[in-house]
Amino acid sequence: MEATELNEYTHCSSDRKSHHSEDMKKNLTTRLNRIEGQVRGIKGMIDKDTYCDDVITQIAATQSALNSVSKLLLEGHMKSCIVDRIQEGDLEVVDELLVTMKRLMKK
């Protein structure tokens, strides 16, 4: 992986903090702001008695957007945090990753 690619992903230390590049933070924040707007829009639709199917369609779009954020974070986590901890000999991180994956797959 090239240095520029590495900057796109999170870099985690053993104190369990993520360190995102400024570009990644901006990307995630933009996506989350858009999702926040979608949720407010859904609330407005309900307040205006919008047809149920239309509301459900917007909820599905919002869930998809949240899943995209999760996928970005998971990719960065696997390419940096998981790799780093395995290289340090911390194999418990594999069990942690499996729990995370199960959580994501329930949806």
C-alpha cells in the first residue's frame, strides 16, 4: 500500500483510539451530515403524514448511507488497527473483529 493510500485509513494505537487523516474525517463528517439531514427529512415526512411507502424508501436510503460509513471505517480498521495489533502479537484482535463483523451482518 502506498503512503497516500495509508493516509486515507485509520491508524489505531493500543489505547484503542483511532487517528483518521483529515481527508478521511472530512469524508466521514460530510457523509454523516448528509445522513443527519436524511433523518430530519424522514421526521418531517412523518409530521406531514407522507405516504408510508415513501417514508420507508427514505429510511432504506438512510440505512444504506450508514452502511457505507460502516464499510469505510471497517476497511480502515482492518488495514491499520487489525494489522498493527497482529504484528504486535495481539491475536485477541481477531476475536474482536469477528464480534464486530457479526454485529454488522445482523443488519
